[in-house]
Amino acid sequence: MNINVGTLDRVLRVVAGLVLIVLAATGTVGWWGWLGVVPLATALFRFCPAYTLLGINTCPLKK
């Protein structure tokens, strides 16, 4: 599993994930808000399977 999520991408994923989870927990949005766990997990592991399929790499580190 190679790192393919950069710093800015990681921060945006954490923010989006937390916002969705908070909105789901407060009942503002439906059950789909709990899908905020996905961007949160990809930020935590710094790996996005969709990026691998699409050939995207936002991490500036060399392999």
C-alpha cells in the first residue's frame, strides 16, 4: 500500500469527514452522513484506492 494522499488533500478529507459525521450524529442529514468515515479513513491511512485506479497521486514524496 503506497502513500498517495498529500497533506492538503488529507486535511480536506478530515474536515469533510468530520463535518459529515457531525451532521449525521445531530440528525441534520440521513444515514448517508455516516459515509464521512470513508474520507476520514483514507486521510488516516494516507491511501485512497480510487486514486490508485485513476492513477492520481497528490503526495509530493518520491517513491
